[in-house]
Amino acid sequence: MVQAIINLNEHENRVLQIVRGKFGLRNKTEAINLIINKFEEHFLEPELRPEYEKELLKIDKGKFKRFSNVEELRREIENV
């Protein structure tokens, strides 16, 4: 765990207290962690695992068959 000393102005401290109260958190550390997690979910792009990326590329290069309607698809499935 990393510890940090941060300087907050009065407004930032009030916002932190509001977040703490709104979500029923025990202390400012939990409020800061919540804010960081929400920021990560909303603004940062998730990383793809390399094996998943390879699988997506493999699927993209695959052979596909188009059907103009459901009946064509049904005939294809029933013939297999």
C-alpha cells in the first residue's frame, strides 16, 4: 500500500466529504479510492489480454456465410 500526503483546498475537501456521506464511506481514503475507481471505469480504456486479442483476430479472419432470411439459415442448419 502506498501512502500519500495530499493538499486539498476547502472546496475539494467539501466535495470529498459529500462523496463520503453519499456513499456511506468510513473515511476520506475510501472516498478517494471510490473516486479513482469511477474515473478509471469512465475515462480509461480497458486493456485487452494478448490471448483475447489473438482470438479476436482469428475470428475476424474466419469464413462466414451470409443468409438473406431465416428460412435459408434454417435449411442450412437442418441439412447439417
